[in-house]
Amino acid sequence: MPEIRVSVRELAAFCHRAGDLDARFGPGPTAAEGIRGHRELAAARGDGYLAEYALETTYHRGDLTLHLRGRADGYLPSLPMIEEIKTCRIDPARLPAELSRLHLAQARLYAAMLAAAEGLDEVQVRLTWYDLTRREEHPLDQTYSAAELAEFLQRSCERYACWMAARLQHAAARDASIRVLAFPFREYRQGQRDVAELVYKCVHGGGQLMLEAPTGLGKTAAVLYPAIKGLAHDCHDVVVFCTAKHSGRDAAQDTLGRFAADGLIATTLTLTAKERICFSPGHACRADDCSYARGYYDKLPAAREDALQRRTLTQADVEALAREHALCPYQLGLDLLPWVDIAIADQHHVFSLHAAVAALAMHCASRWTVLVDEAHNLPARARGMYSASLSGDVAAAHRVLRGAPRRAVAALDTALQTLFLAHVRPHEDYAVLPQPPAAVLASMQTVIAAIAEQLARPGAPPRPHPDVQALYFALLHFVRLSDLAADDFCCELLAQDGNRLRLNCIDPARMLAQRHAALHAVVVFSATLSPDGWMRAVLGLDERAVFRRCASPFQPHQLRVTIEPQIDTRLPQRERSRPRLLARLVQWLETQPGNCLVFFPSHRYLQDCVEALRPLLQGRQLWVQPVPGAAAPPGELRELLRTQRNVCALCLLGGSYSEGIDLPGDQLRSVVLVGPGLPQPDRDNRLQRDYFQRRHGDGFRYASLYPAMQRVNQSLGRVVRGDADCGAALLIDGRYARPEYRALLSGHWEYRAPGD
């Protein structure tokens, strides 16, 4: 007999959400603010009031059983009364009526469960909006008979059970197709079977797995195949393939397409960033400014049913479906996510503060497995996700605001100026604090509330001024992060950037660990996850996470690596060593035929060499990576390498061309790395060094050496992509010959240095 677990919150959202899509107010109060608000009200209710009151029931439809459970915010037995508490920052009267109806429906479900369990004749249902800004309660009371509540619960459960019965039919067909699904290639490459077995063990029992598998092994297929098999064996409910770049997304889509061609019956969804899929760029996400927001939740059920008749939902498929049903394509993708078998999602969708995958994994009953491709990119990406800053946003918004919001912004500006005067010494431009002062955060909250009130006012323009919107969302992000910050954050005051206040996430491990904890299983994989102790720490993985280094499908002689220790590329020596560097590059290019990528540790160093190098490279087509931020024709270098065989491309180490680019065959024959690419000892690097020294006792390695050598190994992995590929690499700098550096070079290749 199939059994389905569902929370009261999920059931209410599925059955009773209606009306327009309205994103005027952005995220609500933070979790910490909500908890404080609930506690304040519970404390004021008296001794007989029972907070977080657990309720559960079952519903049967044919051979299907729904297990419904949840916790009502409050229960007062003496009335009896069920209370649902929602916190907000503005007058609740300005919130959409559909929102209150949704929360009231949730409270009615709790009341129905209570009436059935306690044999009550009627129950008072209270929806209380608690305005955190004014510390005011706004209760809405309604009383329902037991019969009314029972009918409401039965109708809700029947609708959900009917939907789930259809999903179970799909799951049966899916599982049957998976049981006979073969690996998508005629045979496993060396190392692929080991990867597949390790992944299956992880998803079967749950937990965390780190896989270091060399570039070219075929990781995407080797990881996805056992995860898909796990769906048929009831290991988990949803598989998310998490990508760092478009190339990873494309590889996953191609692999899933191959599975589908081989008979896989599964619904796969590709999530797309809002700015890349929005039908109405520049318009507000609300009914009076975007037709795709109008009646969104009324039209969603039909679109949802239509969508899940399909096997593949790429960006183009979601867009077509959204146009057919006149729905916002971005929100549609998010609303389809709970019902698909496999999703392809960017790291932002999985790990950011507002990540859809993280929210579902934390709050719904389904078991989620996340497969993190190119996981070595995640720590740096997460640092950006979990950092926030504020500078010119304040002044720009002040110029266009009027009334209470303008006064609130002026007060915030004064608070920021006072902060900088108190902590940034004369003739200095920087200071660092352990956390943002409470007075500044309070000023931010006041601005958020004032702008939200203005946006919700009848007759307010549908689109706020861009400067106001930018400030509003910057403040929301800053305040939300400040609630989560600990000693792995710091608050920076940067006077040279126009008095920019920055909440800097030095180490995202703790934040990542919170997201991992909500998952059934997490598999992180990359060609470069060494040293494993360092990567385990910075990825926020448990000490019990299993680490495996997989055998390479290639032979060491396929990439012959030469170490050139006689040229010093350290910053103070670059001017003096440049002639020798240029001569060595020319010599290399004369003796190594075919296309070559030359990686420099900085764009300035690259530019210092390019003009002197240009006349020396007779017969070579020189390509130079543009300055960061400058526009370059998309795919220009890839096309050049595909069609030409005499290209010398000068690129940045750690940039977009040093990893995630597939150049098989003779498209690339050699690479040169000018220096190990240690980060410059700027403020960010010093903060990380100091933090990791305190935390792990090895600041230099954690903040500088390990990340640099990881980039080196990624660059070396560009050359050999297939069984027949061969090539060469040149590592220029004396540090490559030192034991502590050489020990970190990939063990897959053949190395040669003077004295070997």
C-alpha cells in the first residue's frame, strides 16, 4: 500500500494558493526575526497556551495513504483555538488578500485535525499577523464547526491524493524503465565503474561522498547513472545535478538525453536564472505590470499537469509551456521542481540564501540527493553568495525618495557616516569589525519597512525607481546575512570605495554544511579535490564524508610535463626575468607543434609580455584574453582552436579558459603555466590567511597554496581529453621544483625537471 508523507504547509500551498504572483515585498522577515516574533506572542498568551502544537492524521484513497503532519503555531485548549502566526514588516492590510487566505487555510487544516483528534464540536481559528516594525498584532478570528472543518480537510486531502496517485503511476513506469536501463556507452572506461559503485553506495545509505576523478573520465554519466538507478530502488525521491558553468549543464542535458533515447521514462527539469528566462525584463513581478504574473496561481495547476506529461523540460520547453499558459517562466520552473525526478540546477539554486532546492529539502518530506559537479568552484562561489555590501546605493536612493522612506534613508546614511568616523582612522581607508553594529542594522530595518510600506500603498507605481529597488534588495540581503553571521564573517569598512560597508563571508563552510544537512545524500566531484582534508573543510562536509581518488583512464606518457625552475616569476623579479621568460616561450612554441594555451597569473603580467612576444611569434596566430569585464565574442577562442592549428592563446590562470573547456583531439596540444598563480596578498587573502591560521593552523596553505595548485592542475587537465590524445605542458617557476609544490601536482602525468 503506497504511503505518502506530506506536511500541512505543503498541502495548504498545493490546494489553496490562488491569485497573482506578487514579488513587491521580496523575502519576508528573516528566520531569526520570525522565531523572535513567535516567541514574543507565545510568551504574551499565558500559561495555558501551547506553542508548536504537533498534530497528525491519515487519509485513505483506494490503496493510497496520506500521512499528514505539522505543528500549529499555537493551541489554546480553553476556547478551543488554533492560531497561525505570520510575521511581516508592513501593515498587513496592504498585503494581498490571497496571502491571508492561504495562511488561514493552513490554520483550518490544523483545526480540522484537532477537532477530529479531540472530538470537538467547533474550533476557533485565528490568523495573527505580527508587524515586527510596530510590534502590533493584527488578528483575524473565524469559528468553524467540526463538520465544516472535516469537509475542508477531506476536500484538500482528496485533491492532493488524486494528484499523488497520478505521480505514483508515473513513478511505477519510471522505475520499470530504470530497472532495464543500461549504461549509455558500450563499456565503462577505466575508473567509471568504480565511480558508479561509490555513488550508488552513497545514495543507497545516504551521506556524503567526495570523488576526485580525472578530467576525461566521463564523470557526468558515471555519476548520473547510479543516482538514476537509485530512484527505482527507493533510495531517494529527487536527484539534482548541480553545475558551476553552462558547459556542465549542457553535458548533463546531453547525458540525460542519451538515457531518454535508451528508454528512460523520467521527468527532467533544467532551472534557469531569472535574468535569462524572464519574458518581461524591466517590469515588476506583479499583476499590474506583467501579464504573466496575473492570475498565476489560478493557472498553475493546469500548467503543472501539462508539464508532467512531458519527459524533458529544458529552458526552451519551460518557456514554451509558460507562453502556452500565460505564466511567468521563472516561477513556473521553481514550482515544477518538487514534482520532477531529476533537475539540473546552477549552484545558486542549490546553495544560496533563497535557494529553491535548499528550501524544499528543508521543508518538504521528499529525500533529495545533490550531485555537485566541478565542486572545487563551490567555496569561492559560496563566499560571494554569502557576502553583502552597501555603498552608493544609499545616496542614489536618497535622491529619488520622498516622505518617510527618504527620512529613513537619511538616518541610515548618518549612521553609516558615524560608523566610519568612529572606526576608520585619519589617513587610512579601511577598518574591520567582527560584526555590523546593532544601531546600523536597526536603521537598515527601518528603511526596509518604510520602502515596503510605500510599495504596498494603493496607487503606488508598479515599478519602483531602479535605485530604490537596488537599495531595498541590498538591505534585505545584508540584514538576512547579519542574522546568520558568526566568527567566519567580518564587517569591513572600505572608505576608498565611497564608504562601502561589506559583510564578508571569509569561510562559507558552516553555511554550506547547513544545506548539506538537509539532504539525503550529497556527492561532490571534480578532477581537483586534493588535499582532501582541505576540500572537506572548505566545502562544509562532515568529517565522516568518504573520499576516493579514482584511477585515470589515461597513461602518464600522454601528457609530458616539463618543469622550468630557472625563471623567477615572483612579482619583484618579473621585470628582470621577462627576457628569459619570452625566450623560453618562443623556444617552447617552436618545438611544440599545434595549438597552445599560455596561462599568466594576472592580466597585468600578461599585458606586460604580449607586445614583446607578438613580433617573436612568426607563423603563430596570437589570441589574447580580453581585460576582465571587456566584451569578447562568445566562443571566439573555441572556434579558433577548432578551425586552426597554429594558435597561441594568452589566458588568465583560473579564468574561464583554464577549466570547464573541452578541447579534444588536436584542438589543443600543449599548455604553459607562467608561475603557480598564488593570489596576491591583498586584504581578502590576508583575512582568509588569518582566519584559516586560527581555525586550521595553516593559513598560507588553506588560503593561497592549495587554491593556486588546484588551478594549476585544472589547467593541466585541458590537454588530454580522449584515449588517443597526447600533449605537453611547461611549468615555469622555481617553486614548481620545491617538494611542497610538486607534491600537490596531479599524479596522473609524467613530470621532468632538471636533476630528475
